[in-house]
Amino acid sequence: MTAHSELRLLPWSGPDGKPCYLSTDDNNSHLSRLADTAEAIQLDRAADLLPHALDVVSDGGTEPDDLRVLVTQLIGALRDLLRVAESRRHRLPNPGQFEAQG
């Protein structure tokens, strides 16, 4: 079995809401590329949502229901971004790894 630190956290969860992990040494496998694409889409959605959120917040006449919709969208985007960040953090090389090779 692959160690937990070698597993890639995927940018989606399972049907029960639990995290999904990928165990592979091939960063170019079909599932790895699918995960890369999903992460890119999640990052793009958050980037597109930010200017919209700024517009809505700066409009003093925004209805409470519209603000709730925006907050729900922002929560989803933040959840996705945190999952991408966590996944990428775990895939970074150990900083001490390069010092030992010098």
C-alpha cells in the first residue's frame, strides 16, 4: 500500500463527501491529467467569481438573497481552492531533500 504522503488528493470528493486520493507514480496518467484539468477549472472559476463578488459588495442596493447566493458561491470556491492548495502542498518536494544532495 502507498504511504499517505505519496497519495494525491483529488479535486473532488466521493459520493459520501469524503476526500478521494490517487495512488500513481505516473503524473501523466489519464486520472492525473483529469485531476489537473479539474483543478485548473476550479482556479478559473474562483478567478471569475472575484470581480463579480467585488461588484456585488460595492453595490449598496444588493438584496439579502443575492448576497446569500454570492456567499454560497464564494464558500464553494474557497473550499475548492483549499483542496487544490492542500493537494499541491503535499506534492511539493521536502525542502530538506535538496540540502542533503548538495
